[in-house]
Amino acid sequence: MPGDKVEDWLLEPKEPSVRYLALTQLLGRPESDPEVRDARSRIGTSGWASEVLQRRNPGGWWEREKPRMEPRFLGTNWTMLALSDLGASRTNPEVRASCEFWMANSPLQGGGVGGLGNGKGHHCYTAGMARALIRFGYDDDPRLRKTLEFLVRTSHPKGGWTCRWNRDAPAPSRTLDAWEGLSAFAAYPRSKWSPAMQDCVERAAEYYLERELYLQGDRYEPWFRFHWPTHYYYDLLVGLDVLTALGYGDDQRLRFALDHLKSKRRSDGRWILDADQTDPDPEGARWFAEHPTKRPTPLSFETVGRPSKMITLRARTVLSRAS
């Protein structure tokens, strides 16, 4: 099923989210295009996004009103991140109500959103929430602007972030798996970036490029497998998606990651879903062994080990930006 047959597969109307994203991200169709408008209008009424919204509590949450990150990965935070991946918009009344619930219950100290129970930001939560809300259509909301300014303030002086940022501690080591800040700026319209945002993104991008998206410590196998929903997981496709969206597709330091991406393409032109959640690190594995009721439940849309529309769409979008 090479070439245009793969494109036809992605454009099948039965999954309007993938169709909408393929039309806009892969084919470059504008939002005003009739086919784009039709696909997006059906995202909340059929397909994966519709199934997610059917599980929504009328109060705006999934599974539990509080805490919003539990149960992992079926609670509100994870579900909202997946909905944003699926092209859902606040023009849908249910999506908008859940966005407002999410923001009202996650205030950030000093303004903005993405604070935990004490109002303090946590990079993975704050930046992931910012990315999702921008995709939902909140890029003009002043709360989002303040959140992005928080991400600038909490970035490492040499570029990048860590998920363990602490206002009262010295600048910690950076980690490649703290990718959400860059993804939030990739989603934010470039015309709205401040000079400080521009500088922050350039320094962070250089941090990733210097490491070719994977050179940090011993080889970590989950980074070479492709996941969706990504939630807070990092892998080479995540890195490629963010860096090429930011305009770095022709940087030669992406060659290793791009070659790895191409090597995983099947003979029929599609990519498989390697995993719907990553392996816990040794510390996490021990913790889950001691707390088995806290073990995550995957939020699954496609079958692991089978051809994946979302992975194939993202892979082909990356390659189109890097060509």
C-alpha cells in the first residue's frame, strides 16, 4: 500500500481526526477548505474523539473530579492531552467546558494555568497543558501567555528544561525527556512570540540538536520506540515532530533520528504503533510493584504492533518537513 494508497488510508472519513490532521498538516490545506471544515466538524461526533467525549462526566472531567491526573492514564489530564492530539476544538461546547474546568482547577502562582494543588508549576504538567490549550484554540487567552512566560523563566540558562524544576534550588540538569516546553512553543503562533520566547526556543532547540535527539547517558530503548498517546513520553518521533515543526528540518544533526524513522517504515509505507505507554524506569518499576493499584492503565486507540494511522501521519508529516 505504498505512496498515494497510504495517503488514502489516512484520509478515510471514518476517523475524522486523522483525516483533518492529514488534510492540514500533511497536505497543507487551509482551515477554510470545505473538506477541512467538514472533517473538523465531525471530530466530536464520530471516531476516537467522540468515544472519548462519551466517557466524559457532565461536570467536565473524566473518571474522578479530583485529582485530575488520576487514574493514570484515564483521568482528565491525560484525556485532554489526547483530545488535543486528535484536533478537537473549543468550538465544541463539551470540549470548551472541560477546558474551563481544567484551567479553573489548575491555577498557576503568579497567573496562568498548569499549577498543581499548591499552585506551583511542574514542567511536564504545565507545558503539556499549555500545548493542549493552544491547540484547542486558547492562544489569545492571557492565561496562556502567562503560562508561556513561566516556561521561559523556568528554562535552563543554557537551554532546555527538567521536570523537577524547583524555584528555590539551583538550576538543575536538563533532560531530553522534558520536551513539553518546546512543544508548547511549536503550537503557539510564531507571530505572538516575544523576544524572550524566541531566545528560549533557540537555546532549547540547540540543546536537542547538539544531542541528536538521543545522546544522553546510556542508550535508552523506549526512546527508539514510537508511542501514542504520547502523554509525557519522549521518543525520537516526538523529538523530530517538535524540532521539524519549529523549522529545524534541514539541520544535519537530525540525520540519525530521521534515518531511524525511515528504517521503521514497513514495505507497505506504514508505521506500526510500538507501544501505548513506555516502560517504567527501575525506580518506577519498584514503586509500582509496591503499589499495584497505582499501576497505569493505557489510554488506547490503536492496537500495539499493528499499523497505526497516528504514527504514520506524524512520521510522514515529519518527513515532509525535512525534505
